[in-house]
Amino acid sequence: MILSIESSCDDSSIALTRISDLKLIYHKKISQNEHQKYGGVVPELAARLHTSALIDIFEEVNLYFNDIKGVAITNSPGLSPSLLTGVSLAKAISLGLRVPLIEVNHLIGHIYSLFIEKEEIMPLGILLVSGGHTLVLEISKYNKFNIISSTLDDSFGESFDKVGKMLDLAYPAGEIIERLAKNGEDKFKFSIPLINSNSNNFSFSGLKNQVRLEIQDLKEKGILKDEINNICASFQSVAITHLINKLKRILKNHKFKHFGVVGGASANLALRDELENLGLNLLSPKMEFCSDNAAMIGRVGVVKYKNKDFINHKDLKIIPNLGYKKLVF
Ligand code: KG4
Ligand code: ZN
């Protein structure tokens, strides 16, 4: 089995994946709710919480020690203190058990969330929508891909979190906004970002500012409470339309036999519906594997193990903010 660890942000997770048939033997994730009161993840606090949560989970897998053939760890991108915690633990386990160490890029992990307990399908077009990234890319192998488009400013998920903060919703706000939007209407008709631009890239900060001004206005009029659902519906509708518009542009020049949506925000059903309408052969992860988890890291771990793609303990470093252009393996 591959033991995998994910601790790049605020989720502490460990999984065991059987190499022979990809079966997920064990998977546990502890999400840190302690950040809610700060309206965002506090890196130092996240690392402190990982140190105890990861050990609590790790103690549950000690029955399987003899079956572990490799340790897969997320080393990039992410919050530096969070990554350090997981990487240090992974090095210690791999040294202790005398099994190879495997570094896994978190974004490639999200892509492989499509293939947990399944054979992989490649090549593949991908829309990755998370709290940290909004990317369209083409991937043909776990270490061979081409970035087609990215965001110029905020990510899709981040824009939900920022609007949530303006509305005093809990963090992360994506799921809450999706729920509130169901009871609202696209009443405010915010303008769609970059609608007349020739670029394939995304931008969410202008939309965020439009929403901020509207919220300010509604607050001054004392009617914000009555309009929260409509704000959520109007914001979500434009954010999704923007993604879909740019994807339509991209699809004119790129034909994908298969297309997957991944990342925390791929849990959004309104987004999935719109993607289905594009006539794509759409793959999406199971709901439980959309947000950060160690099962997806373990799935990459199995591929890299089979390719003997290991890394020395000394050479494994964290690369917190490598930027999508310099994905390292
Ligand atoms: O992939 P993920 O768990 O962490 C990162 O790697 O960033 O993604 C978390 C992001 C958060 O911004 C969260 O608000 C967003 O995914 N998210 C959603 C939904 N569920 C989670 N955004 C929109 N709609 C959702 N249903
Ligand atoms: Zn993620």
C-alpha cells in the first residue's frame, strides 16, 4: 500500500491505497474549523493543528505498517507551515519504515481525484477550480501537461470566500453561497468579467468589487438581510457564466475527448450543470473527494510508485508558492 498525507492548507488527511487494485483501504480527514472566526486560514494555527491531528490519524493506521511500500506527501503548493508539518512527518515515517518517499503536487492530486479506485483516462482537459487556483489545462501524463488558461487575480473559490466574508458568512463560503443562491434570483445583473476581451484568462476581482458596492448600498438602505439570497444568486450566476464563456472560447481551439472538473469548487452543482450543457464528456470527482484529501494524493502516489519516481529525503523540499508555470515533480 501507499500511505499518503495531505496537509497543504487546513485539512489534515491520511489515506492508504492498495497498489495492486487501487482500492482505498483507509481514508480520514480532519478539517480545521478553528479558522472560521478569522474569516480565512491562519497558517501558523493550521500547522499547530496539523501536528496533533495528523498524529491522531496516523495512530489509526499502525495495523498496516508492514504493508506500506511507499509514503506519498504533498510538498507543493500550499501554506509553508502546513506543508512543513506534513513533509517532516512523511520523511520520518519513510525513514522509520525504510520505504521510498514520493512527492506529490497538490494540483496533480486534484486531477487524480477523478481516478480514485479507478483506472486513469488520459489525455484529458481539466478545469481546476479551488481556493488557490483557477486553471484550464491539458494533461497527458502525471508529469506532462500544458496550462491553457489561468486567473489574473482571485481564484473562483476565493471569490466565493471573499463575498461570503462581506456577507458575514462562515469560512469557507462556497457551499453556503451555493445553498443560499438556490433561494434567490439573478436580480442584480452584475456585468460579466472580460466579456469583450480576446484573452482566455479569468478574472474575479472586478466581480467581487461590484458585489461589494452593491452590498454597501443595500446596507445603507438597511435592506441587506432581505437581499442576501439574491446577492448570492446574482454573484454565483455571473461567476459561473464567466467560467463557461472562457471555456467556450478555449474549446474552439482545443478538442478534448474527455474533460474533467476538479478542486474544492467542483462540488458546485450549478457549475457542473453548466459544464454538462457544453456537451463535454464530463468527469467529476465524488463529492467527498472534491475538497482537499489524502486519497487523491495516494492515487498519484501509486502511479509514481509504479514508475519508481521517488525522491531522496534530503532533496524533498516544500515549494509553497511555485506558481503554475513552474510545477515541479
Ligand atoms: O480544493 P480546496 O478544498 O482547497 C484548495 O486547494 O484551495 O478548495 C476550497 C475552495 C474554497 O474556496 C471553497 O469556498 C470552495 O472551494 N468551494 C466552493 C464550493 N465548495 C467549496 N465554491 C463554490 N461552490 C461550492 N459548492
Ligand atoms: Zn486543493
